[in-house]
Amino acid sequence: MSLRVTSAVAWRVLAQLRRDPRTIVLIVGVPCLLETLLKELFAQRSGVFQQVGAPLLGLFPFITMFLVTSITMLRERTSGTLERLMTLPLGKLDLLAGYGAAFALLAALQVAVVSALTFGLLGLDVQGPRGVVAALAVANAILGTALGLFVSAFAQTEFQAVQFMPAVVLPQILLCGLFVDRDSMATWLRWVSDALPLTYAYDALAHTATDTLEGRFAADVAVVCGCIVLALALGAATLRRRTD
């Protein structure tokens, strides 16, 4: 994999996104709005916001990046841009790594803005290091990007790409432990939860929020990083040279 080629792809993607302000608003503005709504929703029960604010700060980037990446890659396929790029001396991993780097930079911007709002104006307090929460949020965004690149191979239209949201993302949110403690789930649901990467992403965020960064935290981070690599590899395997 060539670093120079990967950088060129990343800058091309960023230049394209700069001409699409609606996408920037989705990536940066929507998580800010959702955190604000969450704060106001539980204004009379501040403990709820303090409990779920940090995990959601890390989960919102996963959701938005999955959606934006899957649609963006599908547009590249259907417009013929992807096919033209792959006629160049450009490896599949170079292409996917370039997309991943571009969206990682956007994720860093998103996390910086949302963190400033949440920890500042909204008054979210965590016992662990805020920098670790931000780093985990960026990692979750990269995970969402990698999964979005992978599933885009199976969509024919943007509508189909959006349909992967309830199929891939929502079950992970429901089973990660955010709404129901995993120990109280049925056995078969815990088994499913154990196989989902967002479970480990949420677990790492929860440990950071409560400042319990022990061995389990390192294992959670390792699983998330491994899932990113696996999703990128699967994305490269399903990347077609020709559009339908």
C-alpha cells in the first residue's frame, strides 16, 4: 500500500465533500443537535444525561459515518468514478485506506466540535480522561466508515444503502448494553451481542466514563481495531472493478 497514493485519494474525497455542505452539516451538526436534545430531554434527571452522554458522544460518529460512507461509495460506483479510479495503478487497499483517512479527518472535526459542546456548554462530566473519550469516538467513526465501505458493495441504489442502517447499525445499538445491561439479556442475545463490534466500542466508552480502565478496556479497544481491519479487508475483497 502506497502512502502517497492513499493521501491523494483522501484529499480527493475531502475536496469532493467540501462541495457538499449538506453532508458536512450531517456529520458535524446532527450529533450536536442530538446531544442538546438529550440534555434537554433529561433536564429534570441530570443523572441520566451524565450516564449516557459520554457513550452516545462516541456512538454518534459511528452512526453518521456509516451512513455517509456507504452512500458516498455507492455514488462513486454508480457514477463510474470508482471504475475510472481503478484503471489507474491504484490498489484496492489504497483506495479504501484513502477513504478511511478522509473520513477519519472528518470524524476528528466532528468529535472536536461535539466534545467542545458536550463537555462545555452542556456540562457533561466524566470520571475518566476526556481525551480518551474523544479518541474512542474517532475510532468508532473509523469503524463506521469501514463497515459502510463494506456494505456499500451490496447496494444498488442509495435507498438500499440507507436500508442497511436498520439492518446493520440499529441491532448493534440495541444490543451493545446502552439500553439494557447485557447481563440481564437472554443467553442467545448475549451471544449475538458478543459477536457485534459496537458492543466492545460501547464497553470501552463506559469504562472510560467511569474511569475503570483495566484489562477489559484494552481488550475492547483491541477488538474494535481488529474489526476495523477486518471490515476494510472485506471491503477490498468485495470492491468491483466494473459498475453494473
